[in-house]
Amino acid sequence: MAESVYKVIELIGTSTESWDKAAAVAIKLATKTLRDLRVAEVKQLDIQMKDGKLTYRAKLSVSFKYEKP
């Protein structure tokens, strides 16, 4: 097996519907700007409350493979 290097970044997705949707939003946007995503790990879930409205937030660690220059 060839040697590989991966980069890990942190993303926060938001949704007014659910934590699942918040995580999916973050991953969907990441796939538009990053290639070869490998693993997403949910690190934290919270809810932001403002004027009686809830916003679900999902903090993710996402890894992707570095490409050779």
C-alpha cells in the first residue's frame, strides 16, 4: 500500500431542522471545494437560541487526502 497524508479540518454546519441536517449541510458544502473526503466525525452538537427560534449546530472534524504536487 502506498503511503498517504491526510489533512483534518473543523467545520460547523447549521440547520433550523435537526443536527443531522446541520452535519449534512457542512459535508455537502465541503464536497464542493475539497476532493477525496475520507471521514467526518461529529465532535459537538449544540443549539443556538435567539428570539425563541432554534438553530441546530454540528461541529465536525473532516479529513481529506493530500495530493502530490
